[in-house]
Amino acid sequence: MKSTLKNENTPSGRTFKVTITETYQRTVTIYESEMKEPTVEEAQRVAEDWWQDSQIELGTEDFQGVEFTGREDGEADV
């Protein structure tokens, strides 16, 4: 016999959103010979290119922390 009661496992009531932000960090060395010009901006571009090409992959040893930010559903994103 089928029950006509609402499934008790169905969530109900107000909803909340929680954003989880993980931070990974590593310092890499870029030598002048690897750059078109010796500037900080060029070093950042080289590092970004290496990361985009998966030459730099951040892993568990690079984990720096986690942050949880919550809000009630319907509130504006901050």
C-alpha cells in the first residue's frame, strides 16, 4: 500500500547558501633568461602561462586554509 504522506526526507523550510573557498599557495622562481623582459609583470605572465599549461600544479602540500561564508538564500551575494 502506497503512503500518501509527504516524504519525510524531503528538505523544507528556509534555505541557506554556503560558499567554500580553499586557498593554495606556492612561490616559484622565474629566471631572467626565461622572460622576454626582466619585469615583475613578465614574471607573473610566465608563471601564469606555466600554470595554464599544467607545468605548475598546486597540491595538498600547497594548501593554506579554507574559509566558509554563509548567507540565507535570497540575500544578495557579497
